[in-house]
Amino acid sequence: MQRSYERFSSDVLDAASAPVRLHILKLLVSKGPLPYTEIMYEAKMDPVRDAGKFVYHLKTLRKASLVAIEKGTKKYSITDLGKILVEFSRDLEEWVAVKRGRLFVRTSKMTIEEFDRTRIASSLVTEAGMPQSLADEIASEAEERLMRFGTTYLTAPLVRELVNTILVERKLEEYRHKLTRLGLPVNDVTVLLREAGQKRLDSAWVQSSAGAAVTEEYVLLNSLPRPLVDAHFSGQIHLEDAESWILKPSVFSHDPRPFFRKGL
């Protein structure tokens, strides 16, 4: 029995040993079930030249029970075992990075990347419109603080929060404002899901509510004058349906008097 377990684990690790197959697993964790053609495109494989190789990679993953085909949609999805393997690979990559004495960042793309302060500077220039010299200075300070903290486990949102803190301390509010990340905290999403379950609401309600929260944040942060937004927050005025202001008009209003006078 022990030998069979060892053989199974060996087969699983062997199936994920090829970089392209591990990339496919991470892709399915990040984006969910995907069709054959989209996986091939994301893996940067040629549909003609690499078709045979790609089929072999997918068969290997399926044989090891890391990937399955959904019956209705025919899309490829990752199994629970596949998720465990992806998590193991990420932990292994983190361990290697720590041993090398370097900072690393877990990205939203389910990858581990070495910390690079030039990426912070690039984001400050492109997203916030900050001068390159100042962006380089902010990025260097962020790196120094992270090294001083001794933090080895980083995420992209955590790095962004630190940069925003530095901008606030330096009274660079106009840049911090542009760098703000839109979205809901984990607890708010949990509350939405719990409410949907209690009220027996469908998944579309959760998606609509989450989307409305993001677009409302965008309107209040980027589309309206600050004094107007402050008046809304203080209760002096109320901005009705602000989440849809950049998407569609709330009401159409026509003056009917010309039609009464002249007809259609």
C-alpha cells in the first residue's frame, strides 16, 4: 500500500515537472475553467506547430488527476489535487526566495516574482503622472522600509498600501488619490455572500452589488470635484445612484410643450 502511495505522488510530481504544465495549472487557478484554445493562447503555444505537444501536456495533467474536463462546457478546470500542487509550488518558490535573502511578491496572476522597485516607479509615472525622479525616490524609500521591516511575504496590494502611506506622509495627496485601488475588502464581500444566502438571492445580485461598489468608488474618486464629493460624504447633499453616473443616464426628460403646439 505504501508503495502505491509513493508511486502516485511520484506520478503527480512528474506531471507538474514541466514548466508549461505548471503554468497551465496556475492559469486555471487564476482564471477558472478555460477552453482548449484559450489555454493554448495563454501558454503562448502555436496552434499549428505546438498542437501535438499541447495535447500531450493536457493528457498528462488529466492522467495525474490534476485537470478535468467539465461535461457541459467541455472546458478544462483544475481539480482539488491540482490546487494543492499549485499551492505547494508557490510555497516552494517562496522558500527559495527567502533562502536567497531576497524580497518576493505574490501577484494577482498566481506567480511569485522578485521584488523590483523599478516597477513601483513605473506605476507611479504611468498611473499617477508623477515625475520620474520623484517616482524613483518614492520607490527607493519603499524598498528601504520593506527591507528594514524584515518582511519576506509580500503581496501587490500590500506594496501599494505602503507606497500610499509614503505619499500621505510626504503630503503628496494628489498622487495618492490617483493611485488608489478600487475594490471591496474581503469582509465586505463575505457580508454580501452571507446576505445573498440568507435572502436566497442569486449570484447575479452579488456580482451586481460588487460591481456597483467599484463604479461608485470610481465616480467619487475620479469623476467629480472634490468639494462636491466632500459635501456628499458629510450629508449636505445626496448623490443618487452615483454608481451609474459614468455608465448611463438615470432619467430621460423631454419638454412636451413643443409637441402640444406643433404636433409630431
